Amino acid sequence: MRRNLNAIREALNQAIIALRTNKMRAFLTILGIVIGVMTVIGMVAIIQGLNNDMIGNLNSMGAHLVQFQKFDPVNFGRPSQEVRLRKPLFYEDAQAIREMCPAIKAVSAEAYSFQMTLKYRGEETTGLAFAGAEPTFAECNNMAIDLGRFLTPADLQHSAFVVVIGDDVAKALFPGGVDPIGKTIFANGHKFTVVGKFARKGNTFTGGNNDTYVTIPITTFLKLFPDTYRVQGVNIATIPQTGDLVAAAIDQGTNVLRRRRGLRSDQPNDFGILTPDNLIKTYKQITGAIYLVMVVISSIGLMVGGVGVMNIMLVSVKERTREIGLRKALGARSKDILWQFLVEAVILCSIGGILGIGAGWMVALIVKNLSPLPAVVSPGAVLAAIGVSSSVGLFFGLYPARKAARQDPILALHYE
């Protein structure tokens, strides 16, 4: 054991001496590994950041949200004719779920229009999620009020022209920190009184912007936008009585809607069911495939760097043939020569890996600060990069090292 440790220590010293002797060659060899590792770290950081951002945004919807809607949560490509012709869900469906599903604690029917422009004096804002909602909207969608109040049953009963606005909407219409409560704003020419403001939930790159919500009583929405309601219907957001009743809430709500829509037992649902869990699962499947492709592409850079290491090591073996012969003549074993060149290759790749991690971290930092893309360098990615770069050194350094170890000392001493 002691002899093996001494051999490894000696190999390490010889490798360091060789690298110092050929600094430019070592630098160019390391550069390929640096680029490969930097690419892997940068891409993994972006994917990890997107994952964290999306999962956090989905969880902010409410851990136990169950939403029934016209379309499935995720549709890739062109929807089928059957999907496009689905009948919308209506306000009466939400009422039926509220009355007939004991596992469900709260139900919120929500109708949306995305073609609204809000104005207050000289200020104007567009691109809003303009929603007709019920008083249960905030509870079902995990939204909090930090100014004023939310909609009340009386607002629904009287189809009141009152509105609750998101934080970004408040900043756009009332700059300078003006209190929006009690102010009169115009939505496509209709006059509304601001009665509340949602607490800020933050902007996200992947999940939309919860701070551009504008809500009015759903009864008011149905009077003002009957054509929109007839075509698009409503989304029905629900939350179960307790966290362990999510499955029961889904089953009960599904059964009510199937009966109301006249579906036979052998027919599939003609409506979608959204939960944060199934969205997270779908998103991870999508990004998992993208992640795999990106890592494979990035690994090509490492392979190119590894081939460069092998090439340089073969040149080094050839140039140091007389040195190998001299060491063997002085008693060095083939194992000692093998360790010398193998350690040299591993050191080259490890240095490249460490520098590549630093460069990848800088890339992630630049992307995070100069673009809307989130980027997170995880400890797992760092450890993986170090392991992969060292493995590249072992793999691509083994052949040159074995070639050096098999040199005949007599022939090596006479090599010119």
C-alpha cells in the first residue's frame, strides 16, 4: 500500500513538472475541456432555473387547486376537430359542482377576456387577464388582498361595476404610489370603481404574470360580454375540503360534469382537468427531454476536448520516449510509467473542469442578470462536471499511458 501511494505521489510530481515544462501545450489542451464543461454547466443552470421557476409559479396557484376547463391543460400541435368543437363549461356547471360535491370546499367560476384596455385619466394599460369572478376567486387561486377588499356576494347580486386590480395594473394606472382605492377607471369605455388591489405575486418568465389580473363580478361580466361567455364559457377553479381529498374532489366534479354533459360510461371526458401536480409532471417530462438533448450536445464538446487530450498525450509519449527508457533502466516499473501519464491526463482534465465550472457559473450569472431567463448552478451539476472531466481524463489518457508503459527500455534509450 505504501509503495503504491509513493508511486502515485511520484507520478503526481512528474505530471506537474511536465505541465510546467509545456505551459502552452497544457493550456491549449485544457481549453477544450473548459469549453465543454462551461457549456454543460451553463445549459444545466438554465434548465434548472426554468424548472425551479415554473414549479414555484405552479405551486403559487395553490397546492390543492383542481380546475375544470374546456381544454386539456397541455395541447401539443394542432388540436383535433373534436377538441376544437367541445362545448364550453358554463356558470350553471359551477353551481352544480358547488351543490353536489361534498369533498369540495370552494368553487370559483371564472370567465376571461384578454382584449381589454384600462384607462385612468392620462394613464393606460393593456395585455391584462380581465376576469369575471366570484368572491371565492382569491381563495381558490391563492391570491391575497393588500389594499381594500375583494368582491362580495352583494357585488354579484347587484352586478356591481367594481374592480379589483393586480399590482402591475395599479403601478401602471396610478404611478407614484397613489392609492387606487375608490378611484374610477374605464375598461373599454365602461366605468368601474376600484375596491381592492391584489398583493404582489411576482413576474415569472415561464408562468405568465399574476400581477396583471383584473377581476369584476362574474354577473357583471356576463352582462357586458355575452358573446365572449357564449364562446369561451368559464373555467371552474375548486379546492377540496382537505389536502387528502384532492382525488375525491376530482372524481366528484368529474361525475357531475359528465352527467350534465350527457356522456356515456364508454365516452372519454370532453373537458380538461388542471392541477399543479399534473402540470409539474408534464413540464418535467418536456424539460427532461430538452435537458437530455442539451447535455448530449454539450457532451460532444467534452468528447472533442478528450480527443485533444489523447492527441497531446500521444505526442508527449513520443517526445519523452528516451525519458521513459531512462526511468525504466533506473528501476521504474511499467505501472509507475502508466500512473505518470495517466495522472498527467487526469490533472489536465480536472484543471479544465474546475476552470470550466467557473466559466459556466459566469455564463449563468450573465444570463440571469441580462435576460429574463432564470439560471441556477446547483451543487449536483458542479460535482457532476468535476466527475465527468476527471473521467474524460481517465478514459482518453488510458491508451497513451498504456502505450508509454509498454515501451521497451532498450529501444526507448536509443530513440532519436
